[in-house]
Amino acid sequence: MHKKSIASACLFAMSVSFVSLPATAQEATLQNAAFNEEVGAQERISLSGKLRMLSQRIASASCHLVEGVDIEAARTLLANDSTEFDKILNALVNGDAELNVIGAEERRKTLVKIASVKEQWEPMKAAVYALKDQRDIEANLETVILSNSELLNRAAVLVTEIVGQYSNPAEMVQADSMVLDIAGRQRMLSQKISKESCMLASHHERDDTRSNLESSIKVFEASLAALRHGLPAAGVKAPPTAEISAGLEVVQKDWLEVKPTLDEILAGTEVSVAKEEEKFHNLNKTMADMNKVVGMYVDFAKKK
């Protein structure tokens, strides 16, 4: 299959479906834009996407903690990320001026999806806090491993709901929302890759861990290429600003630095704790740099 076709297929398989609606009168478009600004629409989309990332970074930090890979850094991530997960859930329900989410959520269907994420998160959170305090380590890590994929699934359903609810009907803004979702998903994939590579390099591997890691890497690379250069077949435009383009090049540099270690792990090569630690931090840097790019996309969408 042609490389562009593979990239397009990867993006299509994991992206939100957007239906292009014809633009209505200019007045209606302006009203929709004002509504998006008023309720923090782009922030709601970005924050719901961040829940996907946190579900995987928490699982990754749990695995690395148990494996003795920079224990203090992993413990700090567990504490901070758990607090942030709760803060975002609360913001999506009740609003949070600090996060620019204005007003409480009133749509019942969205509230049900948020409640579903919270329901899956609560038992996993209890296991995470036990891990942070190094209590009953193996049993609690097992709970995290068994819980995090479903948490990711429910968070992804929530993202789809919020994107559909808060996207402006104008085609241009829908395209912005799709790119924002793909960019936000890259944050999650960096941490899913971190989790899966930790599991594969330890005795916590499952039957599907290797194939999941291979798939995560393939989608991450296809999506990053599409964001950097555009992929019209998947409805992805090239970076709209020089700042976003430069930010994506930083992410590409991060990725090229960590990819050789991931290839070693996939090949079954035993890597040292020092190399695992380097990979752990490099993928966190990849996520942080991608998070900056997501912020740039949010700012750009708001200015249009």
C-alpha cells in the first residue's frame, strides 16, 4: 500500500467523524463563533482530549514505578496527574474559569458520558494512590493495567461527544476541530507507547502488548507526518502558522531521539534501567512539546 494511503487509513481509523455542513448566513456563523468563545468550546475539546492522555500517562507512570524506573519522578506524575484528571472532570461538569471553561454543562447526553469516565476512573484512582504509597504493588498495578484501556475508551467516547457538541457548523471550524483532536490524540499516543513499551520490557506483557505497541507507533508516526505536511485525503491541512510548524518539528526531533530504543524493545533486546529511564523521560518530553502545539492550535482556532 502507498505510504500516503497507509497514513490516511491510520488517521481515518482513529479519528473523529466530521460531517461537513454548508455555511449558513454570515450572522449565524458569527453567533456560533461567539458561542464557542463564550463557553470555552476549544478548551473543552482540548481538555476532554487531555483525559485520554492522562489515562495512559498514569498507567505508564504506574508501570515504570513498579519497575524501579525513576521512582520519584513516577510517583510525582501519579500524584499530579490524578489531581489533574479530577480537576478536568469537574471543569467539564461545573465549569472552571481558570481553565477557561465557562459555565456548567447542561446537556444531559454529555453529562452521562462524563459520568461514565468518572465511574471507570474511581477504582483505578484508588489503585494509583496505593501504588504511589507503594502498597500492595503487584495487585494494584494489575488493577491499573486492567482498567486503563477501558478508561481510555470511555474518554475517547467523551471526546467524540464534546467535539460534536462544541464544533461550529461552518466547515472551516469543523476542520480546525478535527486537527485539534488529532493533535490532542498525539499526546495520548506518546503515553500509550510509553506504557506499552514498559509492559513489553517487563514481566507485565500481555498477549496483545507487542501488536498494540506496533499499532500505536504506526498511528503516531502517520499522524505526525499528516500534521507536519498536511494530508488532504484525510482532511488534514498543513500547519496554519509558522509557530505551529516549528512546534511540530520539535516533536519530530523528540520522536527521532526515542524511536531507536522503542525499536530495540520491539526486537526483544533487553534494555538497561538507565535506557528505560531515558525513554520514559523522552516520551514525557514528546508529550509536553505536543501539548504546547495543541495550545497553539487552540489559540489559532479562537482567533479565526
